[in-house]
Amino acid sequence: MAEEWAALQADLARYDKRPWLREQSIYALAVHRFGRWADTRDGLVGSLARKLYWAAYRVVETLTGISLPKAAVLGPGCRIHHFGGIVIHDDARIGANCTLRHGVTIGDRHLGGPAPTIEDNVEIGAYAQILGDITVGRGAKIGALAVVLTDVPAGASAVGNPARIIPAAASGP
């Protein structure tokens, strides 16, 4: 529990004060962290925790519109702005201190296909779609409505449909 508790604390640190009253997305993150913890438990405690997770996951998914399954690997310090319409694939890997905005999809390009890897400190704009066996490099920025189908180098930006890559040097301040 200590590892998932520390990750949730890192998530909370990126929110404004009193997120439990102001931000519906924090519930999806908390249920995700609880589900990851439940999978580390054996016996009766583990069995009950997994059943509780499943019920909580369905309620939170329905109320917030955030599908964040426990199988997805999520680094500490995640921030979800403006909940709703967020779908994360079971096999997705998302690094530390990433920001997701409403309408984001991180998933496969075809049924049973591989899912993306998002490295640390990535900003993902509203309604961006990141699909397939790709890697979004550390510190990259994904623009709103971008459809990302290829790797994005560290520090670069991806904009448009299909996304075109703007190198880090060109995407400065």
C-alpha cells in the first residue's frame, strides 16, 4: 500500500487544495491506485479488495467518464484536468507527472493491438488521440485534437490530424 499511497499523494500534490470537493478526476486516480494495491494482496483481503475495486471502478467510470483500469501502469503525479471522455488502454504505460485533459484516448489502433508508452512530464491536450505501439518522449507536448500515430521525440510537440512533429528546438517558448 505504501507505494500506491505515495503515488496518490504525488497525484494530489498536482491538484489545487481540496480536490476531493472540486475535482471528479481524483476519484478515478484513487480507485486506480487502490486497484493496483488490491492486486498485490493475497487471501481474503485481496479477494475482498478486488471485488470492492471492481464496484468502485464501475461507479467512478460511469460518474466521471474516465476509464482508467488498474492494469494500466500510471506513474506518480498524474493530473487529469476537466474529467470526461478519457479512455486509457489496459496495456498503456504513462510516466510520472503527466497531464491529461478531457477527451483523451490512449489506446490501440486495432483490437488486441499494442498500446502507447507515455514517458515522464508529458502534457496531453483536450481530445488528443494517441494510438498504437508508439512512444511519446519525456517532456513532449501533444496538442488538442492531435491524432498521434508515430513516435514523438523527447521535448517535441505533436499537433494536427494526423499529427506532425515539431522538434524541441522549434517549439520553444
